[in-house]
Amino acid sequence: MAGPENTTATEFAERFFKDIQSRDRKDVTNPRRYLENDILPAIGGKPVKNITAEDVRVIIWRKKEQGFDAAAGQIRGLLKRMFDYALNQALKVSLQGQEIPAFTTHDLRRTTSTLLHEQGWPSDVVEKALNHTIGGVRGIYNRAEYAEQRKKMLQAWADYIDGLAPSENLVVGAILA
């Protein structure tokens, strides 16, 4: 296997299937088929750190354009789980030796939602920024994107996060060991 900084999508996908998919699913036939026929031909040789949102969109839309909307959704879900796993692995590695309890990317989303609400941002704007679905009748009728409000809120959030730690204390890098 290549060094952590050069781990390819193929190498990482195999690790993901061994560690997660095989544990969580009795039958991995369909996910394995999507991986081998749709995902890896497009990005398999790319280092994980170089995969972009556009790379993922192309894979999903290619399947939709072939007329397989349900399969496109399955591919999206598989890629989401795989990259969530990558981020959570990176967090584990980066927190080793720190006096910080282990956490996941979902914990970060929960904390973000809580703090943004405590800072007084409207729930609909926070939920839209987190890509949550608004339920009930409100969700059916309210199609607002809140683009300007989200932009303002997310800039305020970035400023808040930047203020939490001086830049000399930050460690930046890709960790996919």
C-alpha cells in the first residue's frame, strides 16, 4: 500500500469494505458491483486526498443519465459512507496523543448545529446549511434555499472557529493512514 498521503481510492475502498461494509452488511454484492463498475473505473487510481466533489458528482450523474436513478442513489450513499469513514479515520489519527476525547464527523455536525442555534441563527437556515430536510407540512411548502443567510451565517461560523485557536497551534495535513 502507498504511504498515507498517496493512498488511492482503490486501496482505501478495499480497507473500507473489509472494516465497514463486510461488518455492517450480510450481502455486499450490490455495493461491490457499484464499486467495481462505477466508482473505481472513474477514481480508483486517484489518491483519496485529490478526489473532488466534482469527481463524485460525475460518477452519480453518469448513473442517473443511464436511467438508473435508484442505483445512482445507492452509489451516492456508498461514497458518502466511504468518505465519512475516511474523515473519521483521519480524526482518530490526528487526535492520537491529544488530551481530547475521540469524536466523529457527526459529532462535529451536532456541535455546529447546537452552537449556531445558541448564537441565535434561525433553525431553517442552520438546517439548510447542514443539508437536513425540514419535515412535515413546512418542509413540503418551504422550498427556500436561504443562500444569503447561509453565506452570512457560515462566514460568522468560520470567524468563530478561527478565533478559538491561534494559527500557530493548528496542524494542517491529510491523514489517511
